[in-house]
Amino acid sequence: MMKKALLASAALLTFSGMAHAQSSVTLYGRLDAGLEYMNGVPTGVGPNGAATGTSHRFKAESGDWGTSLWGMKGVEDLGSGYRAVFQLEGSFNTMTGQGSGGGGLFNRWATVGIAKNNFGTLLLGRELFISNGVWDFDPFGQSNWSSASLVRGRNWPQSSNNISYQSSKFAGFDFYGQYSLSNATNWNGNGTTPQGREAGAYITYTTPLFQIRGMYDEIRNPANGTLGGVYYDPINAGTANGVYGYSREYTAMFNLFLGQFKVQGAYQAIRSSGITGALPEQPTTLDHEWGGVTWQATPAAALIVAVYHVNGNNGAGNATIYTVGGSYNLSKRTLLDLQVATVQNSKSANYGLNANNYGSAASTDNPFPGHSQTGVYAGIQHSF
């Protein structure tokens, strides 16, 4: 009897160990910190809150090369090829240790779902908004001075109440779709009710030589369900932010792989239904494009050159960012990074290197309309 009991216990322990081996949880993170110099920064407070002058500054900064973040993700084998998956991820400031404020502990990712190799992955929860899909085609990987700068952050928001689906690859193609319910009383209100839904989809085709992606997305105003908004206090940068906040976005992107070189480019057409209460020079449409080359000179060292350009209607003008930078890997987990950039504004434009709202108050960091801004960032990044 004792022998049978011991054998039964051993079998139970073996089965328990096998079940445990089929589930896993991974803790991961990234810390990014550095020093930043920038000129053309507005100073002082004059009438209506407008800045009275400009200066330069040195600043200890977190997240210029990549967001500092930490998170955990896990998977459980459900049998028959199905897996339960989850991911929790939040951002923070390496320089202060503080979190993202109103975004919550897991402000970037909080998802749970089901995955299968030949089916794909279905998720529910909070995610990076689908417009972040430009990351794979941006020479600077959506660093602080890159494809988000000239659209004032339109390319890197997060989105709650999501249902998303990522397909498996078939003949080089894969599909990703995302729909964020507004949790309003009317489904898909389209401007007839307060309905701030967010949605989008993209298709990617990948070969050893090149990769292309076509993407559509939209962000609607939660106040009225429209693709526009009421612009409040343009000098001090109101919260609606017009076409930069609530709009449709059509994007075509490519990567070209040529040995040590990677050539990247994209075009975005951003369209809104207009802005109420805006100054005449505030755009309702934007045309945004960029291109760049990454030279992987050695397995550790990379040099990047890129140009970003935006043009707005309604006399909003245009701006161009010219930037060069690169990274050097001290190890598989730690790298040094450097970026030098300048933004050149037309007469009526006031885009800054950072993805700031429109405005000329000292709090925005934007240069005066028609003025340029130059910056240098050097830092260190560690991933775990």
C-alpha cells in the first residue's frame, strides 16, 4: 500500500511539473536616460500667456531614444495548439522614478486573450494605438525626435477598451486590426452622439528583400463623435488639438534591406472634419512624409540619417526635421545613443523637435513661428 501511495505521489508531482512547464511569466523592462541640449526654447510670460523671448537649455532627460518601461507577459498552454496570453506594461521617468500620472500603472498594455499558431492572436484590453505601427518603418524608431514630432504626437497614443486581432503569416502577408469601443450608449455613433471610438487596420507584406505596410486608422472626439474638435486657447495649446488629435490617417510605408543598409520611407495623409474656434492658420489636413537610411557599420555600431517633413493647409505652413544619430551596443542589453536634429519652420509654422501641442507659451517648448530649433541628445539605454 505504501509503495502504491509513493508511486501515485510521484506521478502527481510529475504531472504538476509538466503543467507548470507549459506556463510561463516573463518580467521585462527598459531604462533610458541621457542629457539633452536644445535652443529656440520660449521663455517668459507676456500678454495672453505668450512667451516673450527664447533661450537654450540643458536638461537631464528620460525616454528620448526610447520609452522607459517595465512589464510582464505570460502564456499558458490550453491544449490543441491554443494558448492563453496576457501582457501588462507601464512607462516611467528614469530620472525621477515617477510613473505616467493619469495613465495608470499599466498605461501602455493591459491585455488578455487567446492565441494559436495558424489562427493568430485575439486580445482584449488596453494597448498602444494602431498608429504606433509606424515604429517598424521609422529610421529612429519613434524616438522623441522622429515621426511623431511633426504630427504633435498623433503617431504614439494608447487606446483603452480594445478588441484587437493579429493574424498569422500567410504567403508573406499578415493582418492586424484594432477597434476601441467608446463605451457610449450608441454603437458606432459617427458624430450623432458623444462617441470617441478609435479603430484601424493594416496589412503587411514581408520578403527577405523588402517589407511594405498599408495602414488606416481614426481617432474620434469623445465630446461629439466627430473627426475634429473645438480648439481652446491656441496660445497656450488647448486640449482638443484639432487634426493632431481627432482625425483619419492613411499611411503607406516600406523597408528595403540591402545588406548592411536599411532604407525606410513613409507617406501619411491625415484628414479631419475641421476645428471650431481655431485661428485661421490651424490646419484641417496634413501631408506627412519621411525617409532615412540605417548603416549597420559593425555588429555593434549603427549610423542613422533621416528627414521628416509636414505640410498643413489653411496657411499652417510646413516644417522639416533633418537628423543624424546612431547607437553603439556595449552588450546585448546595453547601448549608447546619440542624436543631433534641427527643425526648420516656414513663416507660419512653429513645430518643435518634441511632439508638442500647437502654441507659443513657454510651457510648449515650441520655437516662435518661422524660427528653427536645434537639439543634441546623448544617453544610455539598458534592457532586461
